[in-house]
Amino acid sequence: LYRDGARRYAFTFSRAQEACTGITAQIATAEQLMAAYEGGYEQCDAGWLADQTVRYPIQIPREACYGDMDGLPGVRNYGVVDPEEKYDVYCYVEDLQGEVFLAQNP
């Protein structure tokens, strides 16, 4: 998930695409987000994908992270969203240069 350093949900669809390009990545596809979910990735933050849908992956449902799946794990999907609405963005890069730091929720 990529987010503006200053705030949550700051990107329109076009700005989301630019944000990923700016970090030498591309906006993720639904298939890439699903693969990440199947690998154990979880993030309770809605983000743009390449098909102009907004989704987020949840492994352990909890209050405020239920979405459209009635308390079951899965990838939440808001469907195709107005491109002027603001969300975070899921970016994808095939090969990483440097180090990866994973944040954990408290």
C-alpha cells in the first residue's frame, strides 16, 4: 500500500497512477492484490487498483474492516469508483532495489 506521507486517502485515480510511477512501480492489478492476499498480506486501507476499482485485503476481520464480506476474510471490493474520489493506492514492483521494511500493527 502506498499513501501520501501527510494523510490517509489522498489520491484520485490519476494521482494514484502518478504516485506509483513516481516510486518506479505500477498500480497493482486485482490479480496481484489477490496473490498478495493469498500470501498472507493484510491491510485495512482501501486503495486504488489498475482497473479503477478500490479494494483491500483482510485476513482477520475486525470492527471497521468487515467491508462487504460479513465478517469473513477476503479481499474487499468497492467496485469501480468515481476517479475523483480519494483513496490510498496499491502499487506493484517486480524487482525491488534496496531493503524492504515491514510495519506491524501495534
